[in-house]
Amino acid sequence: MDWVPIVFGIFKLGVLGVCMFFAIKWHYDKDKEVAQRKKEEAQMQSEASGL
């Protein structure tokens, strides 16, 4: 029974690490998406003003 806290601790750290990875990845992807959207809007505005 002495191994139970060790196994649960390792499992907890593994789950926490995976969740942190996906949280950081999600925020990074959202920031890239917003930047891309702003770039496309600026390009559309420059094309519209050129007409």
C-alpha cells in the first residue's frame, strides 16, 4: 500500500502536465487566429480603399 500515493502522485502530475500543455496550445492558437483575422481585415480594407 506504500506505492499507492506514489502512483497517484505520478498520475496527477502527468494529467496536470497534459492539461497545461493543451491549455497553453489553445491560447497560442487563439492568438494566432486573432492575428490572422486582423491581417485579413486590414488587407480587405486596403483593397477596398484602392477601388
